[in-house]
Amino acid sequence: LEIAYQPRVCLSSGAIIAQEALIRWPDRRHGLLLPDTILPLAERTRLSEIVGGWVLEEACRDAARWSSISVCVNVSGRQVRSGVILAQVANALRQSGLPAEQLELEMTEDTMLAGGVDTLLVLSGLRDLGVGLSLDDFGTGYGNLAALRRLPLTAILLDRSVIRDLPDQPDDAAIAHAIIQTGHAIGITMVAEGIETAAQIQLMAHL
């Protein structure tokens, strides 16, 4: 397995402020396999906890060599449900020496919103360690804006499916606007995934 990094860019300054760790599997027959292939396989074979722990360790080790740039790591539902994520994060931070505030964990709506009280306790424990928590791919699942108030979030990642047809689709623009306004109102950093054009940059910077 390998890790590639995708930059998170500040729309106001143009500066790279974080790097998202993305897992890759080079295969001689099939080429470079992406997370959509790797992660469901890891989940089915119960290897997601092991793979997730490895990614955390590697990403924190890499980020410790950067200056002030944060690293964002995706976390699986199995890591959260079992509670192993707490020990994995503490171990990765301790081994790498990375300051906790430079690590952000990304989780899907399904992981964060469907786990009940046990999940909320794990999320609170992670925030107590000092790391950030972001809700990934928001806008694709069943989650609602009101539920965001009870989650200890530091960021919301607006899914690329909402961004993809902007600025040509008024409905998508209205959805993005509503989510961004809500995030700002409760003090959460907003991240737009998959910006590809100058027009999208302009619109999202305005929003």
C-alpha cells in the first residue's frame, strides 16, 4: 500500500493549509487501485482497523516533517465502532511527535450520525486528544443540518457531487449556500471537495 496526498487550499489566500492522505494499492494486473476498491475490501475482510492504523502512523510521520501544514486522514466505521481509533491516534501522535492540532480525522455521515451514544463518546474522546474531526462527503447521505449541533466537529467537507455542476445548477448552488451558512453559524470550517474550474473557485470563495 502507498499514500498519496491531496492539498487543501485556502480560497482567500491560495495557500496550502492541509494535505489529505489517500490510500493507493499498486497492482501489476489492474494498475493503481483507489480507495473505492481498497476500503470496501478491507471492511469485508476485517482488515480496516489494521489498514486504518497503518495509514494514521504513516500520515502522522510524514506530517511531522512538514512545517505547519496539517494532515487529514480518513477513518473507517469499524475503527470508530470498536473504539480502537482512540489508541491508534494516541499511538500515531506519540510515535511521530506530530502536534495533535495538526491531525484531522475525516468520517462519513454514516459513521458519525448512525452510531448512537457510543459513537459520540468516541468522538468526544478524540476531541479530548486535541485532534480535529471533519464530516466527510456531506450532502450525499441521510444526515440533516440539525444533527450537526450535537457532533464535536471542526470541519464539514461538502461533497464533490454538490460542487460538480456549479455554477450552472441553481439548485446545487442553493444547497451549497445553505450548508455553508449553517456551518459558519455554528463555527465550523467549511471545505469544498472537487473544485475543478475557475468559475467554481469564484463562486465557492464568494459563498
